[in-house]
Amino acid sequence: MKSKSNFKTNSKLKHPLPSEEITSYYFNLTPAMLEKFMEIRNWIYELSFADEKIGEIEECLKWGEPSFLTPKTKSGSTIRMAKVKDSEFALYFNCKTSIAKEISIEFPEFNCDGKRALYLSASNKLPKTKLIVCLKKALLYHKRKSETNGYS
């Protein structure tokens, strides 16, 4: 396990880590990947605070990997982050949703399989504006679908 001294302590994090299991997952990432995970994690929480339709975020482990849910509003579909290899990680979306397909159409420059995963490099700068659009697609997925279906 990597030294915890290389990681910001929970008290210094903008959004404290909810459990020892999640903390352990993050501690085992490379510093570059950890930085990217923390950036995306912060954006997810910022989106939840900025939009009451998203509501409170629950961060837990699913399939042993950090996952983000909207349990109170049920507005979103789960977003899961996972290391794929030392230099690559993915944002996973429920394969029964259209989220990855929407992302692959809207952002063809992304490495998105169109089914469930958006692959990102740990060594490249994250495209914040575009990734926030992708995160919002997932965090508001059920809300968007119900609004679309409500007008039929």
C-alpha cells in the first residue's frame, strides 16, 4: 500500500472520503491517476451541490470500485471510476442506459465504446467542460428520461 502521507488527509479534502474501503482504493492508485480521480470526484460533488435535481451523492464501492449514486432524488444512473491499466482509467455507466452512446455521439473525439465505458488517460489533462457534460448526463439520466416521456 502507498504511504498515506502522499495523499491529502481526509480533513483537507473538499469532500471527505466516506469509508476506509474507498480510501484504500484511492491509496492504491498512482499519483497521476489519483489526481484525475479526485478532480472528477470533486466535479461530481460540485454538480450535486449546484443542482437540486441531482441532490445528495452517495459514494460507495461497486464491484470494488468507487461509485457515485443519487439515492434521494434517484435522478441519476451510477457512475463508476476504475483503473484499467497503469496509464488508463474509465468512467463506467450502466450498460442498460443510453449514456455512453450519447457521449460517443456528442464527443466522437473521446475514447468511448458507446455501450458502457469512457476511457481516459491518467497522463493527459482532463477536458473539464466536456466531462462535466458527460457527468451531468449520468447524474440526471432518470430525470431527463422522465421529462422526455412526460410529454408523449
